[in-house]
Amino acid sequence: MRKGFLCLCLIIFGDLITFYVSLTIAYFFRIKILPYIISTPEFIYDFKHFLYLWWLPVIFLSFFAFEGLYIKRFSFSEELKHLSKAIFLSIIVIFSIVSLG
């Protein structure tokens, strides 16, 4: 029981770290590299703004849990199918929340 709980916590922590590393890379790519490639309007948000959107990773992690990605073992193709479904549904929910206001 204790080992399973520790593994679950490590997997969730790994997903959170991956989310925030991806966010950091995307932000600095947009700020530092993209203006040299194409002409872009000035980016007005600082990095703190994106850190205040704490509910984004919560939605992703909730759908990962709903799909059983944290507690069940799947073959690679099944895991990819469940992961794609969870990401797609998460993005739909995030777009719905953002469009509401």
C-alpha cells in the first residue's frame, strides 16, 4: 500500500514537473526566439501570469486520472489512445472555461 501510494505521488509529481517545464520552454521560446524568426506583436504577459493559472494542470491531471492512467497498466498503443483522449478532452474543457469568461 505504501509503495503504491509513493509511486502514484511520484507519477503525478512528474506530470506536474513536465507541465511546468513545457510552459517555461514555450514562454521563453515566445519571448526570446520567435521575434527573430517572424514579426510578432509585443508579448504583454509576464511568466507569473501563467503560474497563476493553477487550474490548467489540475484539469489535465483529473482527466489522466479519469482515464485510469495512474492506476492501470496498458500496452503502449492503449496507453497512447487513453492519453490522447485525456489530452483532447482536457483541451476542450479548458477552451470551454476560457470562452465562458
